[in-house]
Amino acid sequence: MAQSLTAIGGQTNATGSSGTDGSDDAVASMEAAFDRAIAKAAEVTEKRMEGGSALDAARTRLSN
């Protein structure tokens, strides 16, 4: 489903208005989104590591 750039900008609250404020706001919005994504990825990785350790321990107990 194709969307216009204006519609996409409206979803992110960065419509690319003229002047520096529009692009500064767009950059700040993207940085915030990337920061949230990085934090979420770190959280997922941590939970996977914990789950993987428990799985490895269970496998070791079964093989002994």
C-alpha cells in the first residue's frame, strides 16, 4: 500500500515544513525512535540470554 510522503510525515509529526525547525524536529523524532528501538533490542537480547542460559542448564542436567 503506497503512502504519500506527506502522510508518512504526518504519522511521525515531522512534515518537513520549511525552515530549520522542521528538519530539527524530524531529526529529533528519528533519534528518539532509534533510541527506543536500541533500548528494546537490548532488553530482548538480555531476556534471550537469560532464557538460553536456563535452557543450556536444563540440557546439561538431562545429559548427566
